[in-house]
Amino acid sequence: MKIKYLNIVLILLFFSCNEKKEISSINPENWSKRAINLSTKDSLEFGKSYLSVYSQIYSNTEHRTHNLTAMVSMRNTSELDSIYLLKAEYYDTHGKSVRKYFDSPIFLAPMETTEIIIDEIDISGGTGSNFIIEWEIPKNCPEPIFEGIMTSTMGQQGLSFTTQAKRIE
């Protein structure tokens, strides 16, 4: 009888530990709340930035990788003007598009920041993943800042580093 109860408890423990993990990022509803029609906006300066992010890094050898959580921080540095993000597209190590994060332009209010999170379990980008972010700003407005923050913790060990975008257009 005790073995039967022990088996039931072990089975329950096994299934409770096997939760389905979801790969998440910012909820798409948040992007739709920020959507804006830019057809009425004129005199905007276009820009395109490249940001390297790492969902994995090599550990010990080229055959062993360590997964990371990556945060893409998109910041409006203007105290006066809203800026507009046209596209944030995530690419993998081989240059193939993994996903786009919003389908229409979104705005960032003065001094506002928004993020994209690549979960640690999402290794679709690999060791050489990156973003292309297209944006528009009013004339004489400071350019936005795009940064990647990669983190991981395992036991008492922690790892973190940052990258900064480079304007390519």
C-alpha cells in the first residue's frame, strides 16, 4: 500500500515539474496600443540601426553553448518630441528573419523606453543574432538609442553584458 502511494506522489511530482514553457516577449497588444498613422506626419528624418544581440554564447569550446536572456531597449532621448519606430526585425546567425515585432509604425513619447525580450529558452537567433530597427524622428530631434542587454544566472554565477546599435542608414 505504501508503494502505491509513493508511486502516485512521484507521478504527481513528475507531471508538476513538466510545465510547458512559453517563449514570450512584449505582448502584441502593447504594440497595437502604440500604433500610429504616419501618413500625416511630414518632415521626418529616416534612420536604420543595426543591433547585435546574443541568445547564445560559446562556453569552453565551440561545441558547447550557454543560453542568455536578451533585452532590446529602445529609447527616445528627446525631452520634447515623440519618435516613431517603423520596424524591429529579429534575424538569426545565418541572416534569416526570425520574427517582426510590430506590423505598423509605433510611437515613443518623449524620454520613453520600451523593450523586446528574447527569453533564455528561445535559441532561434543563435550565437550571432541581430536586429534591424527602422525609425523616423522630427528634424533637429536627437537620435534614439538602441541597446542590447544579455543576462544569465546559474546557481550563484551571473553573466551580463551590453551592446549598442550602430546607425547604418
